[in-house]
Amino acid sequence: MAVRLRHQSRRECLHCGAHVSKRFCRVYGDEHDRIHRCSECDTHIRLSRGSAAGLEVAVPDPETAPGRHGGDPA
């Protein structure tokens, strides 16, 4: 009986682990269709500028800039 190793799904956000669709991976992902950030852990404006593909973008990250782009202002 073969043992299957658990590999990270290509349809899973590498940052938060949320499920993403095959189409989202194809459209927003990197050259291997991997998603580095998704709509569960990042903003649409950042995703559309390349954060989903693992690129650095000029728009502040909601996780490191509280109160910006939907983050908690606390």
C-alpha cells in the first residue's frame, strides 16, 4: 500500500490556507498558478496589482497597516 504525502494544494492560499478557485489561481496566481495572498487575507486592490502572485505592491498591507483598507483600527 502506497503512502501518500500531503502536499499543499495548488488551489489553496499560501498565506492563509483558504480555498481558492482554479480560475482565481489561473488569473491572479504566479507562473505556477500558486496563490500567495487571496481575498480572505488581502484587499482587492493589492490582489489586482500582483500580491496574489507574490509580488511586492505599493499599497499598504492590511495586516501590517492597521486601519487601512479594511483592517482593524485598534
